[in-house]
Amino acid sequence: MSEHASEPTLDGAELDAAVERVERELGRLFARIRIGWREAAATVHPDLQPLGYQVLVGIVSGEATTAGQIIERVQADKSAVSRQVRHLTELGLVDSIRDPDDRRARSLAPTELARERVAAARAAYEERIGARLRAWSAGDLNHFAELLDALGR
């Protein structure tokens, strides 16, 4: 059980105000995340859009190496993903490889340039966020992770 579970439960107007504050703070956090994606994309290539960066990170991490997996990961439509993959290929960041068993299917592989640039972009981001998070106690970090997990379900 969390150390925060012993706090009194809010009701009525206090609960409504607390929910509104959480929504407002999540909005600020999401805006900061979008700014981070834009900065990371520019670090990889000046012409790369934030969606392209998200697609590239999925490919580099190995979590999304087909168009279908990318669509699922970034929750974007097929045409937007297709444009981003084409752009990443044109920038020399992704190779599109035909599946030897199914000539219609393709898998996507990051180039060495992509790995290097994504690593640089992630290092800069992780340095900023890591510095903030390292100021928190391990207990607070674990509680925060638990709350985020519960919210994301």
C-alpha cells in the first residue's frame, strides 16, 4: 500500500478542484512532451517533424519495424505513417527491406546515422528530465510510476 493511501479522501468541491488541477498539470506535461519531441526531431534532422521522430524512435528501438506496428504505436493513420517512413528513407535514416518470404511486405531498419542521432536526441532529453527526477526520493518516483500506470489503464 502506498504511503499516500492514509490521506483523507476528498469529496465534493475539493475533489472536483483536485481533478481539475490534475487535468491542468497533465496538459502542461503533454505540452512539454510535444516541445521535447520537436526539439529531439530537430536534433536528428532540421526537416524532421515530431511524428517522424516518434516513428523513428519506434524503428530504432525495434518496437515498430512494420507499417502496421508503427500505426499502432503512434496512433496515426496509414497515409501519415507512410509519408513519414518515406521521408525518413529520403533522409537516409531508415532502410526499407523486402521480406524474403512475402515480397509485398517490408520491414524497416534504422541506419547507423539514425541510431547515432536518436541517441544524441535522447541523451539531451534524458539529461533534462533525469536531473528533475533525480531530485525526488525513490519512494516518490515509485509512487509516481504507480499512479501513471493506474491512470494509463
